[in-house]
Amino acid sequence: MHSQDSTQVIKKFLWRIRFFWQNIFLIGVMAYSISFYYRIRMQTVTKPLSYLSVLNWISFIIALGLAISIFQLKRKYFRPGHYETVLKDLYTQNNQLDETQITRQFTRVMEKKLKLVWLLAFAMILLGVSYFWITFDAWNMHVYFIVGLYSLVINYPRKDLLINVPYLISKLFLTYQKKE
């Protein structure tokens, strides 16, 4: 019975955060599309800026930092071993909670991590768009858009990402009930 409630909490959670993901995705694609349309329509030429190469390197370093941050966050937080650690921490902080309440608290913790990854990917798209509007050099805009969009797509809030959480919670409760 409890794992069914946990499953329902996770389904509602996924539905809610998918809406956020879709908005981030749509805004990123629209920002790129408007810039790309302007580039094609106006046939822009790169502005002759004396600091263009410095700006190019700065944008590259920022983009690289964003990509590494996304990679590190994904590697650290989106794996079953981390889920188990978070669930144990939540249970030890308040062992009066039932499975549904722990699932809700777990989804709150994971929501912050997911949103951070998506916002970093969105920032990469906006970095490329901003670079284009400053310099009218479209190359970085295309590259940063592809990398940012790819990061958004591979970090889509899938059901299989959290499918083991009800099992982990049930296992956690069984483990702690045996100790008592």
C-alpha cells in the first residue's frame, strides 16, 4: 500500500517538473530561433570588434565551466547510490515520517538538483544567443545551442530515473524496522 502511494507521489512530481522542463526548453529554443531567424533574414556580418578574440575565449571558458558543472552534478546526484543516501538521511533526520512523506521530501531535494542542471543548460543556450547579439558571430551561438539543448534533452525528467525510489524506501523501512 505504501509503495503505491510513493509511486503516485513520484508520478505527480514528474508531471510537475516536466512542465518546468518544457518551459525552459521552449524558451531556449525560442531565443535561439529568433536569433537564427534574424541572422538569416538580415545576413549579419561579424562586428569588427578589437576585443572579439578575448570575448570569444571568455564565452568559451564560461561554456566549458557550465558543461563541466552539468556533468559533475549529473554524475553526483542522479544515480541510485545517491538516492539511497538521501533517503537514509531523510529518515534519520525524522524517523516518524511514513513512506509517502519521505517520498515527498525526497522529491523536493531532487527537484532542486534537476532544476539546477536544466538552468545551467539554459544558461549555455543564452550564452550563445548573447554572444551572437554582441558580436553577430553565429558560430558560438550554434555550438552552445547544440550543447545546451543536448544537455536539456538527456536530462529530461524520465520515469526510469526515479523508478527504484519506492523500492529503496520500502527497503529502508524494512531495514530500520528490523533494527528496532
